[in-house]
Amino acid sequence: MIDHTLRFVCRSSFAVILLTLLAACSNPRVPSTYTESQQIPRIFPEYHDVTVPKNIAPLTFTIEEEGTGFVTRITAGDREWVYAGTDVCPTKKQWEEMKQDERITVEVFTAKGDKWQRMKPFHIYVSPDSIDPYISYRLIAPSYVTYEDLTINQRCLENYDETLIYGNMSNSDETDGQCINCHAYQQYDPNRMQFHVRQAHGGTIIAYDGHLERVDMKTGKTVSAGVYPTWHPTEKLIAYSTNHTGQSFHTNDNQKVEVQDTYSDLMLYDIDRHEVLPLECDTNQLDCFPFWSPDGKFLYYCSAHYVKQDTARAISKEFDMIQHYKDVKYSLYRRAFDLPSRSFGKPEMVFDAAADSMSATLPRISPDGRWLMFTMGRFGVFHIWHVDADLYLMDLQQCTTEEHPVMPRRIDELNSDNVESYHSWSSNGRWVIFSSRRTDGNFTRPYIAHFDGKGHFSKPFELPQKDPHRHQEFLRSYNIPEFMSGPVTIRPQQFAAQVRKDSIKATAK
């Protein structure tokens, strides 16, 4: 935090000096003489040759080159805009004019003394494909144990507006803390959402077309209340995993924490009936992170087979799993779903990651039902802590047999040398958003990439900010970025009031 604070103070002081100098130069000009450099300028965020939606907010950036002077020229078609200084921040009007052309060219000029050079230009490509206007995410300090101040926020992608959906401090005090998590929507609809409240006033808040309720889903037939959710695409049904989750800590590993499930199953919740249907599961299977197919006919999920390995000692399964945490490997499965009978078929293998000594999690299917994206690492299910975690893609339309299964592709154009984890598809299937720690290894930031519909993605770009330095100084991580068709209009105070009300007790079928 000291480094960030010092950088903020220094940058603020520098900004005051720079603005004073620029006040006398309200009409910056490109230098008339300069040499050519073959180096692409270092900028933050790194927006070199990215593809953006036609309705995205302006991309701002700061130049991280050394020099005594900086001028940036942006051209689109036969128009140009010139900016002085290290921070390049097009206005909304300028950005709209730039996006009228499918290719925006950026030229950065740097000076050392009275000698100028033009660095190698780069481009920003404008896609005709639009993106959902809103996303939501949880903001959390990157600590292993604290959640004193959590918020679920929503951000308009067409500008920089960010508002609060709900914050845990509304109902927390010094003695009764509260964790909030797992916001989810039915078909991108902000009027049909849910999130969990843990500890004080614990339960699941469900909003459906203006109606609010808090539900206690824990029954005698389930491992826990509902945890990781997925809304059925058309019906008032939500599938959940039910989990006993714990953390173990390492003293000599850069990955300091391991989040594990010692027991986990699947269940279906009927919103109208307030009824829980536990799925019949093998007690040695750990089932987690369910996700519906777009037609609602299949429930995809990840599952690991684990049997206590140390049978010589009278130790718990939990302790045994801590000792052998790298042996817990998840594969991808699905179950057919029959709506009239509300029944599920037997598990079907989709991808046997464990057979390759890998572990797959977070299956997410594109809206057209063809593409399955997931995260894969060496072990475990909570890949947000795993540096080796990468995104993979599988074509579900390819013919597959037991002898010749469909093999996924590692999405090299999206992955980095750090964590890639939670990911979501846009409603038109042309964009994905995912969490990555590529910037500094500590904070997850949202990245967006275009999908061509044929199995390939453009270079991802970081969520645009009005202040290009924001993510260099913002000391919170983004969790679970989800696309939305519009903003949640229920006020945070309404959610807070509902959290304090008595919960509805679910019954088990």
C-alpha cells in the first residue's frame, strides 16, 4: 500500500505541474521534425491492437515511457485529435466520432530535451458487434480472511457510471459480520437475480420481477444451503451446488491459500414452491459449479472423485484432503433434465480432465449452445488462486465417441502467465469477460475479448476507466463479472431491508 500511496502522491504533484504547463498550450501540436522508432510505446492499460465493441466507453490510457515531452495523435478516417501529456483521455464526443471508423490509429511522440521521436503506431479496431450495456461484479480486498467491507456493484459499459447494488456494511456491525456473494441472473435480466448473505441474517436473496424474498435453503437432505447458482433459462428454477468449503494455508508457496470442498452435491430449487430437490449423488463425488445449457435440457457441472487415501490413521476426510490437495482433480459432466417431471438423468462425461492429470472447473456455454468455455489448472476447483489456471474452449458440435472424444483448445490468445479464472459470455455470444491477475499477480481485473463465432478470440482489453491510473491504485479485486441487459433498479436500501426480514424456510422434496 505504501508503494501505491507514494505513486499517487508523486503522480498528483506531477499532474499539477503538467496541467499548469498545458494551460498555456490549449492547442497541442504534433512536432514538425522527429525520428522514427520501431518500438511500440508502453502504455497502461495495454490497448495495442485490441478490438472493442461499437458501444464501449472511451478507452483512456497513460504513457509509461520516459521523456521530457509527450504528444499523442489519434486518427480515424480523415479526422485527427491531438493530446499533450502522458494521460490520453478522449471525451465521449471525440470517442463517438473516432468509432465511426473501423480502425483507429494511435501515434505517440516522445521528447528527450528538444529531440522528438515517433514511436511505432498501433491500432484500435471497432467491431460492429455491440456488447451488453452493463456488467456486475463483487469488489473485495485481496485478503485471505477478511470481508469486512464487500460490495456488489454494477457498471455501465457505455460510460463509466458505477453504482452499488448491495453492500454488506448495510447490515454489519462490530459483532455480527456479513459476507455477500454469488450474484446471478436469469438470461441477463437484472429484474431476476439472486445473491447470498452469509453469517448475520444469512440466507439467499431472490428478486423476481419486483418481488423480493430471503430464503433459507438448508434442509436435512442437503450438505448446506445453496452455494454456486445457475438460473434455468426459462423456468423459475435455480440449480445450486451445496458445499462444505474450507481454506488451508501454505507457508512456503507463492499460492498461499487453497480453497477446497470436502463435501459437495447438486440440488434444484423451485422459486414458487420454495422446494429443494437434492440430486442423487455418489458420496465420493464432489460436484460443483453447475451451469444450464441454453435450451435448459442439460445441467453441466464439474466433479471430482475422491476417496480417503490415508486409511491407516483415524483422521477426518477434511484433514486427509488437506494432505493430498493436489490429488483432487475435477472433470466436466452433464445431466439431462426433464422439465415436466423435474428429474435428472445419470451423469455423462463431457471432458475427462483428470485422465490428463488436470482439473477443469467453471463450465460456461455460449448462448448458441455450441461453445463450452472452462478454466483448467493442475488441481482443485477454486482456480482464482492458481497461477497455472488457463481458459479452454470446446466445440460441442463436433462428433465425439468414447474412442475419439472432443478435445478442448487452450485459448492462447486470452491467457497470460498468471491467473485466468471466472468468465461469462455476452448475450449475443460475441464477447466474453473474464478475471485475470496478469497486471500484478495480486488483483483480479476484468478483461473483455471479441469472439468470431468460429472458435477464436481477439486480444483482450482491460475494462476502460475514466482515469487511466485507476487500476494501478485501486486496492480491490473484481470477482464474478457478469453481463446484464440493463441496471438493477432495486435500491440497496430495499435489499438491506429484505435481508433483515424473516427468511422463508425451504422444504426438501
